[in-house]
Amino acid sequence: MYNQDQPLFLACDASEKGLGACVSQHNAEGQEQVIEYASKSLTKAEVGSPAIAVQVQYRSSSSHGNADALSRLPRGHDKTFDQIRQQDEEAEQFVASLETQNVNNGLLVYKQLQKYARKDAVLQEIIIQEGWPAKLSNASVKPYSSCKHQRSVIDGCLLKHGDETTRVVVSSDIRQLLLLQLHSANVGSARMRKLARRYIWWPGIDRDIDKMVCNCDACALHRNSLPTVPLHPWPFKNFMWLIIVDAHSKWPEVFKFQVGSSGTNKSFVAKEFKDFCNQQGIFHSLTPPYHPKSNGQAKRFIQSFKRVVQKGLETLGANLQDVVTDFLMVYRSTEHDTTGESPSKLLLGREIQCSLNMLVPELPAHQDQTKQLLKRKVQECQERQKKRHDRTSHERKPFQLEEAVFVSQPESKGKGFWKPATILKVLGQRYYMVRFLTGTTRTVHMNH
């Protein structure tokens, strides 16, 4: 009988065939009393596995008979033990792969930038000093002079302020990871610079971006060439592609079709499409065949699309849909040459969330005027909606547990609109879980 007040003794032994173990205690007379046995045969892989170094106490065979016998005469393979061990090994491999993937992909958040900033002696010297000395004693600080009058510190991160953007100053230890993150979709140096100018900065960042693109084999293989080709239906990666670019915001949409499908032939000159344009007030202008310059905006996007997708498939080894999605995310988030704004800002009125957003700490509420204005507008709108709704509504007494009620059943179709039920659980100020006479339960609002 197990006694929780007495110490436990674990006896283990191994042979070429199996493992044996025994848990025991000493009873009141000082005799050894067995609590539990364990025995297992070894697989071929386990026979060659390394032993674990632990501190042990030697016992002679005569006093170690239980574990010794169990290891030499194992009861067979323990499926539960083997399954748990396999799950543990798979979990360890999964965690290791995640850590490796984060390093390879360079996915960082500003909390990690804090850690690297604390280790960077140059950044720490800039952070702690007040003002900017006329003569610098540390030559390593001089490249940061461009932010001497436009800097602040939030949560241990050094920020460089511009006319419209706030950028995090990045430690030298992780710049290469961020360059890889900027180049993850295999976009060119111009788009990488525009994206970086909204989030991160360090001395010579444009030069480092150009250097990375120049050293990228995929980018070198897919540079622009001088000869041009006429525009016509083009199968690409065994698919036909419909490219749409909004003329105002430059927001692109890409749709994939099977080669030979009806959607790639005369859809845009069909009567149904003409009727749709007329109903929506859309002016439909056709371009001359084999004259791509008449639709230069879409042609230029097609060129970027094909080049980046080809590079992504060759370097990342990802599937086609993932490469297209990553390219569209970067394109929509990056400032356009013509408009000076990102397509998402012009179309949606805001920047879309991307991995680089996590690098910039959230500004305090009193400094973020846009967020304050939006919050005030939402609050005013909600108050107006509540005021209009409450004109015809009345407060009701809350229902109690086990209270009998009637619940509306719109789907009953002539079988009775109201069904008797009982309050089973209170889920909130207006929400309840009820149980009908049939035993079924349902979550309902007080208005039901």
C-alpha cells in the first residue's frame, strides 16, 4: 500500500532486449514493498540510442531482482510509451523548425528590436544623451547625424521622425534579417526602398538594399530587357491571368483561369459586359490590338507580376498562389511612383497590415491624432445609432435561471411561432442559453 509520508525508491535496469523498472517503499518493518512495475521491449532504434548520464547507487543482483528480471524478460512493446515518445520528438522538431523559419524569414517585431538596441553601444549612446554635441567623441555616432533633431525614444526603441513617417532605427546586428524580410517577395530595389522608408532606417540603408538586389541571382536572371513584345493573351505558368489595375489608386487585382476557359476569349466585348458597364455608368474604352502602349499601366504591372512570380517560384520554392499573394501584399502596401501614395491608402483610406507594421511601436493615444479622430467619429456614430434605436425600445427585467419563457421560431413555418423553453444559462446582459421541451438548447437574444 502506497504511503505518501514515506520516500519512494525507483529501481531501473536494462538489458540487450528491454528495460525494467520498479517503484517501491519500505514498510513499518523496514521491508521493501513494491508499488508499481514497468517493463518494455527495445526497438532496434532504441537499442543504439545514447544513455542519459545520471547519479546512481549500485545495488547487487540479489537485491535488484525485480528490475533485473523485468529487463531480461520484457513483456513486449509498450504502444502508449512509443506513441508519447514519438509525439515528443515531433513536437521538438516542430519548435526547432519554427525557430529556424523565423530566423530565415527575418520576421521580427519591435519587442525584439528593443533587445538588440540594448546591446548596441552606438544606439545606447544616442538614446541616453540629451541634445547633440557640437563635436562627437565617438566617430561611430556621426552617420546618425541626420536624425539628431528628429529623434525620440519609445519603449527602448530609437525612432527617426520625418515629415509623414516615423521609422525605427535598427541595430547593426539584425539589419541583414530585415533586408531579407524586405526582399522576401523578390521585389526590386526601388520598391524595397519605398517600403523601408515607411518603417525602418539605418545609415546607408538604400546602399545596402541596392547591394542585396545586385547580389540576388534571381533578380539578375530576370532583369528588364530592351526588346518589347506585343500584347496578346498570354499563358503563364499554364494558366491564363486577368489583370485589373484601378486607374485612380493603382490597386491591382489578379485572377487565375484555366487555359482555354471561356473567360479569356471575348468576355469584355460581350453584350452582357456592355450592359453591365452601361448600368454602372462605366465608360469602357478598348485599346488597339497589338499596341500595348495604349494600356501602359496594365502592361507595366504585368511585366512586374511575371518577373516577381518567376523569381519567387525559383528562389522560395513556394506554391504559385502563395507567391502571387505575397507579391500583391507588397505591391498594395508600397508607395506608387505616380501617386506618391500606396494603393491601399488611396483605395481604403488606410495602410493595410503587414509584417513590417510590427516593427514600429504603437504611438501613445495623445500623439496619434488620426486614431483619436477616428475613435471620436466611431463613438459619435454609435451614440446616434443608439439614440435612434432607443426611441422605440423599452428596458426589460432580466430573466432568471430556470425561468419559463417563450422563444420566437421564425423557421417554424406554420407550426407555431413561439415555443416554450427554460432559461438554462445567463451568457450576458442580453444573451441567454435556453432549453426547449424537446431537450435541445439554443443561444438567444432577449429580443427573441
